[in-house]
Amino acid sequence: MKIGFFMQNIKRGGLDTFVVQLLRNWSAPDELILFCNASHPGLNYIIKSLPSTVQVKAYTLPTIHDIFTSAKTKSEHVMHIYGKLFIFFGFFIQVILLIPEYLRTNIDRLMIINGGYPGGDACLASAVAWSITKKNKVWLNIHSLSSPLSPSFLFGLRERIIDKFVANSVKGIISVSKACQNSISNRTSFSCINKQYIYNGLDPVIPLYTHSLRKELLLEENVYLILMLATYDPSKGHEFIFNVMEMVVKEIPTAHLLVCGDCSDEEYILVEKIRIKTNIISNIHLQKHRTDTDNLFAQIDLLVAPSQAYESFGYMAVEAMSCSIPVVVTDVGGLPEVVEDGVCGFVVDHYDEDEFARRIIMLLKDNDLRKSMGDQGRRRYETCFTAQKMVSQYETLVRGYSSTDNLGASRD
């Protein structure tokens, strides 16, 4: 069977991890092809991480994001006018451009991998184009919480029209957590669509010490290192964790926070401005995307996920748990489903900076508690979040078995 996967992504992060884990661990004897936008900054990582048996096809379909990005380097006024027109008519242009591609390609099944909903405009167009050219429908896979309809009449009307087209084109929606699945109820067009969730999984991160992280940061070897892995998006909670760290450092002066994640220069500058307003500048270290996750996890004491919104799952928490590292997270989205509160870490109200700080301090001061929660996290990872568990469910789903078969997932 020839199975296609279509994705649109604009930042390196959890969506790339999912795609690599899914296709690299696919065990059924299928021919796999991945369609990914050529403008994706993580495309090379995906290509290098996948076996040569997986064909990766970079497409150059015009997208809203790419058009507005071009406005920064071309005639800004003209491109913004073009971009606004494309918002309203581009979806249908994309469908028309994709139909010949699917007519030429003898793919038997297709799954759309979308960041959220509505998410990537090319993803939605791909679902409709496929349904026009093929007899079977697609599964729409979403990895972030669904947004409510726009309050604007024109934009809201546009979204309702597209929702109707997509709803008629998909076999069902597969999400990565209960929270993610429940959020699609924001969209009434999908009220009668089959909805399920399958938890993300991954191969365990194998901690591998390659060079001293503390020396790199010009720190003493006895300091505590707390890691935050997240894109530099406001929803990830950078300001929240910086306020938390001020309280932590008052109690434990040797506590340091390392923040790593994909970002534009503008996004980095905004977070840096928040950092320099704190009283603990030397205890907070900002870096962009890093690929040496194994080296980071070999040396950190704790991982934090202070997300304030749109955290549908939390891959970084699972990565830490696979390395027996305890985690402290907020109660946003799917994080409470991943982290068992009081067992492999702590889940804290996303408004409660004091409690978040208290939990970090508790773990840093108690070596036995850190080890115990780290061990429990490893066991939870092995039970719930392995790549093999995830892949077996997607294979059953995508290859065309009845959705009532045992997928290990929930139906709406």
C-alpha cells in the first residue's frame, strides 16, 4: 500500500518530532511519502532523520504565511494587498493546484498532519483536493488546540465555508489528547464527524554527555540546571517562568534556567526584553533551537513547561520522562494528561506562580524526591508514550481498518 502524509509547518518543534517518530517507526510493509512545504525551516532535519525508504517531496504551494513573510523582503504594500486577497480566495486556488498532483500520484491513503485547526491553509486544501480526486476520504490529524471562529463577519463566513468543505472531505479527526479533541467542538461543522485521540509517542531519548553544559554557560559545576524547551511564542509562558525563577533564586541562588527553542530574531528580542527586566539576569540563559537534546538531558536536574495556552500535548515532558527527569508543568491543554501530578512531577495552575516556584524548590532541595519522580516518569513513559504504541494505532487507522476496531484511542 502507498500511503501519503501531508504537512505544513513554519517552525521546528513537536510537529517535526511526531512526523519523524511516526514514519521512522512505521512497521507495516507500505511505501511512504511525505509532502512538506519547502519553506519549512525543519525540512532538512526531517529528511536527515527519516530512512531512505521514505520519500520526502517538498512542495512550493503558495500559502498565507509565505506570502506575508515575502512582504518583508518585497514590496510590502503590494504583498499585503495580495495577502489579504489570498486569505479569501487562496484556499480554492490551492485546491485547484493540488488536484493534478493527486491525479498523478497513485497513493492509496492520505493523512493530513496539521498543527492545529484551522492551522495550515495548505493542509485544509489538501484534504478537499484529495476527496475530489480519490474515492476514499482522509484522516485529519491535529496537534494543537482548535481556535474558535473569528468574530469578524467576513473572516467568520470564510472559515465556515472552508469548514464545510473540510468536514465533507474527511473520514474523521484524530487528535493528540483529550483536550485537543474536545477543542474541536468550537467548530460546529465537525459536530457529527468521528473524532478520536491517540497520544503522541517517541523513542526514548538516550542521555549522552558530549560536552559540559555548565562550562558552556560559564557556570560552576555544582549549580542546578532547569530546562525549558519551547518555541518563543507568548503562549509558552516565558514571562511566567521568569517571575517564578525570581522566587526560586531567592531560595536557591545556584538555580539556573536554560531556555531553548525555535524563534525568529524578533521573537527572541521580545523574550530577551522580558529577561533583562528581572533581577536575576545571570540566572536565566536564552538560546535558540538546539539539536543536542541528548546532551541537555544528560545534565539537567529538572524540566519545566510553564505554558499559558495552546499546549495540546507536551512532547518535551515525555522526552524528559523517558530520561527519568521529573517535570513541573501547568494545567494547560494536554499537559495534565501527560504528567501524573504528584507521581512523575507536578501539575500547577497556570496562574499560580508561587505554587510553581514552590514545587521547583521542593524538587531541587530533595534529591530522593527528584530520583523517585524521575523513575516514576520513566515507567509512565514506557506504559503510555512509546513510539511503538503510537505507531501501531496510526497504522490501524490510516491503512483503512474500521474506526470501531481497537485503536487504543477514544471516540467522541
